[in-house]
Amino acid sequence: MKEFIHEDFLLKGSVARRLYHGIAEGLPIIDFHNHIDARDLADDRTFDNITGVWIANDPYKHRAMRIAGVPERLITGDATDRERFDAWAATVPQTLGNPLFHWTALELKRYFGISELLSPESADHIWEKCNAMLHADGYSARGLIARANVECLCTSDRPADDLGAHARLARSDFGSRVLPSLRVDDLTAPDRVTMVATMDAFDKMGCRLADHAILGFESETLQFFGREYARRNWIMQLHIGARRQTSTRLRGLAGPAGGYATIGNSCDIPRLCGFLDELEREGCLPRTVLYPVNPADYEALATLTGSFAEDGVRGKIQLGPAWWYNDHALGIRHHLDALANHGLLSTFIGMTTDSRSPLSMVRHEYFRRVLCDWLGERVERGEMPEDERMVDDLVRGIALGNAREWVLGAGAGG
């Protein structure tokens, strides 16, 4: 039987295969929004077993297990790590058709060399092999990031978080850059003197981005943050439309990021435009990434990328990568269709994981394969020219160069 994860996984045509293997596959990764704990990297944490690095803090997996009827005790309760792993192993065959099935197979293949699909029948062997490898050299937190060829990670850090781990990483010989990014969800009026000092401290540690999860745009406080980001030349990320107030029971059991949120209403476009316009009229609109969780917003926000501009700045407003419930192959394709039709695909800053696990870096491979397949189809249908230089440059920019320019200001080479 042919291995499920083979070299041409998701690549259906010759152009797609050439673009992926010849261009995208070897490029390093810039993951500009994730929730990896900088302390794990500063301490170069080692993991006792596969559950700790792969399952314990993954809301995607927790959500799937709940849908499959797995008792909460085996998800966020007092179960042992082996019990949690077995619960996930029993769930994986039920995720067929969900991107989790692909990601699980990719993670086992790329980090542990395991081609066998995870199931109750393979659980013992996979548990033992992964755990043995996690205790070997090169499988610490830093080692896992290095294996993924990560050039830069931007973690998500709250205003009150200690940046000491970032300071230690900056002094270390770790080959990947790890930069903080400011995460502010509470838009009740902060002490602005304290917040400015906080932003100054983040800036000194190399912060390039800030991030807000929001439902509306009427807060004067959000205007304050936008002005401060522009003054520092930071990138403002707006995660729009997630409805987090669903199950009170699950919120009490799993905490605020437990995988039980849903897609909320479509974005309030007039208020978003008013928010951006006020900043622009004041001369302080920062570069902005818009992440809609509702796919109905793709076309509207793709057109919005052309509504606000700045001389000499490519793609000042970005339709951020397919996020959360959209980062499957169909959602990525929908995103690419919307941006290509209504904006400039050539300015797109590419994929990010939004994940808590270093193993999730394979989502960049998944995205790159889908991207190359999507482009290959258009070349083979005659919708794009058979101009290798033109299409190759597009792949390089989306997979690496545009994010490198935005986050690191380092140019678009690969």
C-alpha cells in the first residue's frame, strides 16, 4: 500500500510538483503569529512524552475529541498522559475529512519518521517510538523548531508577561529568532502611561507585531493602540469575529482558549472602515493584518486591502492567512481565490500556525502544498502563463519573502 504522506501529497499536477519541490519545499519558515511559550525555548525544555508536546495544549484536538464523545476527563481532566494519548489515537480515524487527519499524519512523519497512521491498533508502537525519540538529542523544544527550518517565531505575549525568556533567547546561540508580539484582548481603558512603558519594553526586545481579538471597532482605546503601533512601525493584527461565549460549562472546565468557540457574525464593514479611516486621517494607520474567522468576509476584506494604501508600502492592509476554522485545504483555496480576484496575491504575507505546539510547523508545509497545487492548476488550465520566473517569484514571495520583508525588513530573497 502506498504511504499516505508521500512526496507528492496534495500535489496533483506536474507544475504543482515542480513549484513545491523546486521552490517552496526548501524555504525556511517565518511564523509571525503563534502561542508557543518562549520559556520552553529559553529553557530548551525536554518533553516527558508525546502528549505533553502534541496533545495537552491543542484546542483543535480537544474540540474533535469532544465532538467524538470523548469524556472531558480524558481531554482536560485528571487522566494520565497515556490515557489522553489513547483517547486521541481513538479519535484520529474519526477525523477523516478534517485537516487534523492530514496534520496528524504530517507531524508523525516529519518529526518521528512514522508513516503508520495513528489509530488504537498502532497506538502502542507510536507512543513508544515517539517517547524514545523525545528523549534523544535534537528533540528538545529548540531541536524541534530547528528541525522545521524556522527562521523566526513571533510568540504571543500579554502586557503583564515577563519578557525574561525573550532576553535569554536573545543572548543565546539558538539559530531561530524568537520575537515577542503584544497580545491585548481587554480593551477596557488601560493606564496609558503604563501601557506605553510596556510597549517600549516590548519594542526593546524586538517586538514587531501586536494582536487583538475583537468583535467590534468602536473602542477609543483601540484607536490609542493603533496610534502607538504606527509610531513604532509595528504591525497591527486584528482577529475578527470569533464567538468565544458558547458553553459556560466548557469555559469553566477548559479555560478561555479551550477549543469550544464558534464562528460569529460577519464583520461590521462600515465600522471597520471608520476605524481604519480615522487612523489614516490622523496619519497613523499602521500596517494591518485582518484575520476573519467567518469565511463570508473574505471577499469584502480582500477588496478592503485596496481601500487604504501608503506610498512605497506593498500590501499595507493584508487579508491574513486562512485562520482557525478556515486553515483546511478548501478554506486556503477560498482565501487565495478571494485575494487573487480582488487584491494582489503577490503582496500576501503567507501562512502562520496560530498554534501552541512546535510540531504544528508542518502546517506551513501543508499550506505550501495547497498553494502550489492551486497555482499549478491555473497554469495548466492556461489561466496563468507558463512563465517559470513569474510564477516561481510568486511562490517565493508568499511562502517566505513577503513575511520576511514585513516582519524582519530583510528583503524578499530565499
